[in-house]
Amino acid sequence: MKPYIVIASIHPLLNLNRKELVNNSVKLIIIDEGEQSIRNENDKILKDIEKSYYGPVERKNWFKERFGQSYEKYASVIPERAHAETSFGFLVAYEEDADFVIELDDDVFINEGFIDEHKNNLFEETGETVYSKSKWYNTIDLLILNDSSLRYFPRGHPYSPETRIEDYIWINKGGKCVLNMGHWLGDPDFDALTILYHSGMNGKCEIKSMGIKKKKVIVEKGVFFAICSMNTSFIPKIVPAFYQLYMNYMGIDRFDDIWSGIFLKRIADHLGDNVCIGKPLAFHNKRPRNTFNDLKKELNGMILNEWIWKAIDDDISGKSYSDAYLSLADLLELKIKELNNDFVNFMKMQIRNMRLWVEIIDKIS
């Protein structure tokens, strides 16, 4: 099997285990800003590893080669200097027929066995299934934390009380999956509000992950969870429905993976495919950052987050990921009249890009 790793970074990639990449014949798709000195350093760090760099120039040329004079319209779906640039890496992996894709953040450090654990969770008929009448599973419940006195929730989990009821039903049912979200040692994926509450002024707090309780948990049909992209694998057939939404726009950021994941879960449920969480564990050593800046970026998204999952928890159609994604875009277009004008304009931009994304997929398929 040929795995691809998609990573967006402006730093030297010190988080990648070279032996692990070589042993698994990994191809790296590095989404950067074209800084040659950083590329030179990464060439040394990642010697003998197959890789391609895609900065702004390379991405522009990629769209020009495929869309000619119309390239700007399609290139506009990829944001600049934002984490959701990883969408471009998904297009490359899809066009090049990767067997599976791992999306990884550059502050997530991997060990030997990392690739196999992702592969096993995707392709083996293993695991157990969790159902919740609350329609949400809390991914932090799967972690062993250094503080068990409180219950914690990840970035992107709604604050509405009905989504925070622990009423899980466990079913002895495994299966192959189209997406696997790995977890973390070290810093869990908390939102800024949680981090501030626990005295974290530099983007992280004293609550740490020490391990994981289960290797593979399939999240039952009709149940959502907060998909974090920092350590997630998937098979290419979902790429038509896995556009990472356009962020750093109209004051909203840091929800690209959350909402893209919610959309993907709804579509996978509709098509009868499994989505799972669990291993592999990778060490997340979050870079210091201003927590208040993150809070400003997240606040309007937190408001919209309470609406968005309910809006798409409705009937959709389509027998493929592309068709179901277009159906979901149509559903959102019908539902956005419930929002105020600012959120309507924000969602119109996302719906436009979702439809363009499917056109891009059609072109490279």
C-alpha cells in the first residue's frame, strides 16, 4: 500500500520519524509558503523520502495546468496562510491514487508503528461501536487524562447541554472504516475557552493526555463527534466530500476540520460507511500561542457550531460521495435562512466553495 501524508507547515519538519516513513514507502505532500531555506532544511531532515512541496506558486500552477483561464475561480477554494490549505494536499493525493491519506500537524510527533495503526483501523474488520441518544460522542472520554476530577470536551464539541450527556451504548460490532481519527499524548485538542478556564495563557493548559482506553471505536450512524485533523487518516474515495472549509474569513477560524468532519460523518452515515476514532497515539507538543487570539478566532464559530450540526442532521440524497456532498450543500442553502445576515454570507461562501470543490474533483477524476 502507498500511504500519503499531507502536512501544512512553515517550519522544519522535526516531528516526522524518518525510519517510519522510509519503511512504509510514504509520500509526503508538504503545503508551505515557498520559503526556500525551510525547504532546504527539510530536504536534509527528510533525505531519501519521496516528497513534493506546494507553496503558493506551485498551487497556482497546478490549477492553471488543469483549468486554464478559469484557474482563479477554482484556486479560490483554497485559503491562503490558513490550516485549511491542506485541502490542496487532498487533491494531489486523490489525483495520484494514494491508497490512504494521513493528515498530520507539524507539532504532532509520530513513532514507529504509527502508519500501521492507521492502516489497521481503516482496513481491518475490528473495533467496537458506540451509540449515544444525545447524538454526540465526546472524543476526550476515550483518553486517559492526568486529571479525572472533571469531564472535558474537545474543540468543536457543542456546548448545548443535550450534546454533553454521557449515555453511551456499546455494541460489539467492528468493521472497515473510511476515516480514522487518531488521538494524542500530551496536549489534547481543547478550545480556547477550556484552555483559559484551566489557566492556559499560551495555548495549552495543565490537562494532559496520558494514554487511550480503546484502540478502535466506530461511531454509530446518527452520532456526531468533533473530528480533529491533526492526526487523521482516510481513504481517497471520501475526498469529494472532505473539503476543509474556508477559514480566516469574516472573523471565523479554527472550525475547518470540525465542520468538514461533521459533513463527512453525515454523508458516510447516509452511504452506509463507518467512521472511527482511536489509535494511533501521537505526541502533541502544541506550539505556544496567545490563547485570547484563539478565543477571538473561535467565538463566532462557536455560535454557528450550535446550529450547523442540527442543520445537516436531515435527509440528503446521492449514491456517491460527490452527489451526497452536493445534496448536503443544497440542504445548507435551504437552512441558512434561519441565520442572521453575517452568518448567511459566511455560509454562502462555504456552499459556493463546496460546489466548486466537486467540480475540481470531477476534473481530476
